[in-house]
Amino acid sequence: MSTDPSDAKWTPMTTREHTSAPRCVNCGNQVTRQFAKVFGDNRDVVHACPNCATYREMKTSDFIPEDAR
């Protein structure tokens, strides 16, 4: 047990910049690399995730811009 009187709490990855996991560009939700490979564009960029779209919408690639397809 520490006798240090400071109230500093350990908060890992409190901001989005500290993680390298892919994120949905539509809502910012973190997704797995495998999800990005399956539902992302040719560069594994996720334009929609289950948080902001249905799987049917993601499969039709309606969220992917024309230049990224």
C-alpha cells in the first residue's frame, strides 16, 4: 500500500490518439482490425460500424465514398 498522498489516478488511453485500433469514420467507435478488413474499404478504413449502421447497410457499401471503393 502506498503512503503517497497524491490523488493521481491511472487512466490508460483516455484519448483516442493513444490507440492504434481502427475507428469508424462515421461515429468514431473503435472496431477490431478484422472488422476493418471485412467491412472496410480497400484501405481497411471503416465508414460505418454496428454502432451507426446495420450489417445490411455495411455489406452494400453505401457508406463508402466512390473514390475509396
